[in-house]
Amino acid sequence: MSSTSEPPQASLPRTPFLRLHTDEGDSRHATWLELFFDLVFVFSMAELAHLLYEHPDWKGLVSFVVLFIPVWWLWIDFSYYADQFDVERGGYRLTFFGVMFGIVVTALTIPEALGEGSANFVAAYATLRLVIIALYLQAWRLVPQSRELTARYATSFSVAFFLWVLSIAVPAPARFWLWAIALFIEISNGPITYLTIRNVPAQQSHMDERFGLFVIIVLGEAIIAVASGVSDTAWQWRNVLTATAGFITAISLWWMYFEQADETVINQALRGGRKALLSSYVYGYSHVLAFMGIVATGVGIQFAIEAASGEVFNLPMRAALCGGVAVFLTGVTALQWATPHSLPKRVIWMRSLLTAFALCLIPLSGLLSPLPTIGLLAVSLVSINKFDGISITKR
């Protein structure tokens, strides 16, 4: 036997691999890196909420909606890439740390993103878009079975990236139209690609869990809004009761989402046909309405708590509260309808009626003080959750 032995080879960073489905019992959960990544978006959500809070008018409400979509899309894109490929080793983990820093920088540009600082927002956003393009090109090179998919993603994202960069040199309002076109290309790429490629690569997804974790993040913003609203008041009984109703409202939103949560939607869609894939995109994209509605509702609750002691509670503020609930109801109903178990028709009808009621409260709540307004919303949400539970159990 030789007295010397060949030294072991240094372990090389693992290349990303498409996560293959193995068996029905196989499951994945969010990694520590993914949880850390999601927490960075707490700052983005806080900046969006602060934007709405600091501008309680129609312009502020529109700005909140317009900027929420690209921020949400950043989370979707990087989360789904991590759902497809291994980013836990070597340079990929470092890349995601860099992305997290870029997200913080992007969040810092939000307050002036539709004004004098729009070029700064585009520069930060486009840089992150360039990173996702590079990641898909790397996956195309290293993962042969995903080349048709990754080539589509890299191509469409590159076209959108060009429009984002071009918008820096274009004055408003044409600049914002270029943003809209670029976002449309990015957001529509997924369903078009998955519905038209010849072979859908097999993978074991856990995006359903990631959606749920992000719901927790935005609900955290709503709870912070309740606490902030009370801390800025003299703890008068009207403020305390309004805050209590706001807390019940936040709990009701959590209850409605998680009582019917389904962690099999994406995996069943990947193994199903085109109809299942299309339903999964309704499911996935409807989450933006749920997320947006929760954040807007949280800010609206803070407005209501502060207004309970005599502060102004104008129409845009009421729209943030009541409209936020309506937007959440629309999103959560659409995404739960698109799951394999769907929703009974009577549940959809009752939620639609509650959505209409919340929208009607926007002008009518001018005749009411903040406490009965949010009280009506809280009681209605508790009642609809009770109705949902009975109806779904009996189906």
C-alpha cells in the first residue's frame, strides 16, 4: 500500500439544478436564506405604507398602487427563481445577498419614485432586473433540461430591461407608459411561456408556502399600523375601541386567507395540463391584490384610530380602509377559487356582497365616525369567516 494518498478534491460550488418532483410524499419548505430574503421586503412594504400614510389624498393612493406592483414583481421573480433552482451554495447565495441590498436601495427611492427621483428608482430597479436576467442565462447554460424555459425568460426580461433603461431618457408622462409596457412584458411572460413551451420542466415547488409567508409579512405591517395609531393618541376610549376593531379586522384577514390555504396548487399545476397551469397563474397573480389590500387596510386602520380623537378622516383615507378590505376580498376570493378545491358558489356570492358593501362604505362613512365604520367592517369580516366555515364544511 502506498504511504501517500491523493488529497481529496476541494468541493466545488454546486451549480443550480431544477428541483425535480420525486414522489407524492416529497415536500419542500422555505430555507433560512428565503426567510431572510422575505424579511428584507418588510422595509419595502413599510416604505409603501409610509408613502400612503404621508400622502392621504388621491395622488398618494394612486402612487401607492402604481409602485406596489413593481415591488411585488421583484419579490415574485427572485422567489420563483429560488423555487426552481438551488441558490443555497457558492456564488448564488452571495448573489442573493447582493439582491437583498439592491432591494433596500430600491425601497429608499420609493418616496420620490413618481417625482424627481423617478430616474433613481428606475436605475435601482433595472439593476435588479439585470441580475435576474444573468441568473436565467446561467441556468440556461448549466441546466440543459430547462433551456427552453430559461431562454424565454431571459429574452422577454431583456426586452423589458431595455425599456426600463430607455425610460430614464424619456420625460414624464411617457416615462411611466414605458414602465407600464415593461411591467406588462415581465408579468405576462410567465403564463405565455408555460402555456406554449413543449415540455414543462418537472420540479417540486414550495411557492404556496412562500405566498403564505409574505401574507404574514404584510399582516405584520397592519399590526404595526394599529400599534402606531394607538401610540400617537391619548388612549381615549374611542381610540382604543377603534384600535380593537382594527385588530379584529387584521385577524379576520389572516383567518380568511389561511383557513383555506392550499400548499399543493403550484405542484398540481406543474403536473397537470394547460387548464391547471392557467388556474395557477390566476392563483399566483391574485396574491398582489391580497397583499396590496392588507397594506392599504393597515394604513386605513391607522387613519381611523387617529381620526377617532377628532383628526380628519377624508375620502381618500376612507378609501384606503374600506377599499383596502374590498381589494383584499377580491384577491383572496380569486386565488382561492383558482385552487383545486375552489370555493362554493354561495361563498363567492357572499364575499362579493361584502366587497360591494365595503366599497359603498367609502362615501357613506362620511356620515359615520371612524369607530362605527371600522366596527362594521370588523363585524362583517368575522361574520363572513363564520359563514365560509359552515359553507365549506357542508359542501
